[in-house]
Amino acid sequence: MEIKRDYYLRLADEKKLKELAKTDPTLVFSGQSPQFIPEHLAIIGIDYHPDVMGSGYIKNKWADFIVEEISTDFEIISIEDVPENHPSRQNLQSPKSEADLVKQGMPTIEAVERLAENLKISELQISYAGMKDSEAITAQKITIDGLTPDKLQNISVPNLFLKNIHERRGIEKVGNLYGNRFTILVRTQPQDLAKLEQKVNILNKEGFYNFYSLQRFGGARLNSHKTGGRILRGEHEDAVKMLLVGTNSHEMPVLQNLRNEAATYWGNWAKMYEIFSQFPYFLYYELLFLGSLKANSDFSMALKAVPYETKMCVYGYFSYWFNKLLSKKIAEGNVPQELPLLRDFRESIEPYKGLIPEDQLSKIKFNQPGFEFLKLNKPLSVPAKIVPKIWHVYEIPTGCVFHFDLKKGAYATTMLAEFFHLHQGKPVPEWVNQSEFDTRALVGYRPIAETIAKFPKVENEGDLIGFVE
């Protein structure tokens, strides 16, 4: 049976967790989510640690973390439902529509899956420029191929809505954006405002080191880079084993237990599928891999059957070694403007020699048959530093509100880690003030309640999500 990763599947899994928490809280509450602290950042290759101003807590509520896409012509794709006028285009060769997608509590790829299911179209017909944060309220442009605007007017999908729907020529392409505007509440204890403003001025002038952040590395397990290395070395069984049964203390204990149980049945794909089916939303990709293994018992085919997750693991490997290289350059006091990502080109490999162990580097196979979706056709360099535009930082009773712009590819959490040891997920530290606060109204926009009211009225999801992602 094909699994649909929709709102109701997620809600069912969360209800199971809530019931489990009543009978055995240690299975749900004893795990600690990965934090933006030196111990955990070292796992993803970050060995640089700036002077910070204490601890901060992020993403206590979705409205604490707001992301609005900035287009290449510097249009802000707002979370607010403000009508826009768009000229009607006639005689288009094929129907195409554009809309602003506003979502909360899910990654972009899941929003696309939910939208495609509602519209009864392929996910491949929906295009977007970039991924947006999951535990947040976000807005971005999307295009829908094959549908006219009237087909999009009355959709009802939990935790997302479309606005500014109109005809369009062409489709949105990955990377076709300038960046993102962020409005983020960092819940803190009282701060030294003078020191805070000094840091803001320094970052606005000099920038911050452009590390890949925790979100890049596979959720709570922080192991996507390890899996990606195995994929690139052709160690496909080990890669699939890491994907399915690799775990650590950051993952929710009940999921750790399921993985450990499944590991004892390695090779019995049907039994492993049965075990993971207890939480089909949280173990969605695992079930996709196992579905392929049940049909073919071929590890390479399983990796090809789930190209998105396989690609993210390989990108995680490249990101880990970029973080290690940037950390090394900082320690040496020799940071260039750009650093290459690892690719199958001499100029891309040379800086990593002596950093990546030779027995690993020599075994990397960049072009493996059947893995064309991993093929990278040209060298790619990434800025070593990003200069943000921090518009304002407000001190409020619950913490600090940061309002700022970043160019595409930069992580807001990497910038905020210049200010605080960031914490997230459950359990919430005792020092965190969890009161609601409207950051939108604070920075001069319409109240956030107006945006939240636009989402279809359904039972809320996400109370326990911080344990899993």
C-alpha cells in the first residue's frame, strides 16, 4: 500500500506519542534534540566557536520563526494575504499558474506532496526555488504546470494556503531567488543591549562564517553525512543500514528502540517494514526504502528508489567536509573569499587532500551507474562569509526578536549562533519564557493572527514534533 505523507498521518503518529507519554514518559521525553552548541556542532564538522551572550531557545512556536522568500527582483513573498493585480495572459501554449505558498509546521517538499495529492496531480508539476524551514511559518513562490488559476482557488489543505494565484509563463527553477527575510524570536534571559548592538554592527559590516547548519544533516540523528560517504564510496548496503537502523541518543527513545528491534531482523524486509509501520509519518522515508527492498532486495535499487533522501545524504557529506575545511582555514587565520564544495574536479578535490582521510577520498565514486540524479556537472564554490542585513533587533520580555535578510544558501541559525548557544526541541529548558508574542506586529506588519486564521481549521499538529526532527 502506498503511503501518503499527509496531515492525518502525522496527526495519528502524534496521538500515539501522546498516549505513550501517559504510560511511559521516558520513551518520549528522555531524548535531547541536537542543539547549536559546541558539542553537537562538532558532529557536523564545525570546530569554530564564537564568543556568545549566553543561551537562546528557538522555534518554541511556529510563529517564532518566520521566513519570507526574496525574489531575484527583490520582491518579498509575504506571509500576509495581501491582494495583488496580475495581467491575464491569453493563448499560453500550456496552462501554468503561479501562487504564493504559505505553510506552517512542515518542510517544502511535504507541502508539495500534500498540495499535489489535493489537486490530483504529480508532485513533479509543482516547482519552487528553494526549501523553507519546517518548524516555522514560511512563504515562497511556486508554479503549477498543467493547471489554470481557477483550479487552485478553493483548495483546502491543513496548515497551508495559496494566495496571489495567477497565470504565468515558464516554471520556477531551483535557485531562482535572492534570499530570505527572517523574523525570529530567540527566547532568552535579559541581555546587555549595548553588547547586542555591537555584535549587530560587526555582523552587518564583516559578516559571519557560512557554515552549513544542523538542518542539513538528517534531523535528530545527525548522520546523513555518514550515510552520504558510504553512498559515494559504493558501500550501498552499509548506507542503507545507516539510513534504516542507525541511531543515537538525540533521537526519541521509542524510535531508537524500533530501530534496534528492526536491526535484529536485518534482511527480513517485510518484518522490518511491519516494525517501522508503527510510526509511518515519522519513519516515512524508511518505509520507502523498505518498500523497494521488499520488491527487489537490492541496496543500490533502494537508494535509487528514494532519490530525494539519497541526494540529501550525499549533499550532507559535501557539507560536512566544507564545514571542516572552513573551520581549518579559520584556525589557520587564512580564510579566502570562497571555498569549493567537494566535486569530481581537480580544483575541487585539491583543498580537501590531507583533510579527508586518503582511504576515504580515494574510494569516492562521483559517477555511479544509475545515480545520474547525483551528477554534478561543474565546480561549485561557496562564500566563506555571508554579510547579512540585520534591520533591527528588539528586546522584549520573552527574549530578542531579530528581523534580517540573508542571501540564498545561508542559514539563519548559523547567524544566530554568533549571538547565543541556541537550543531547540524538547524538553524545553526551565529558563525559557513560553508566552506568546506577536513579532509581526512588533516589526510593523499586520498581526500574525490574521495569517494563522487563513490556515484551514483543523486539529492542530506539531505538539511533539520537536522530539523527532
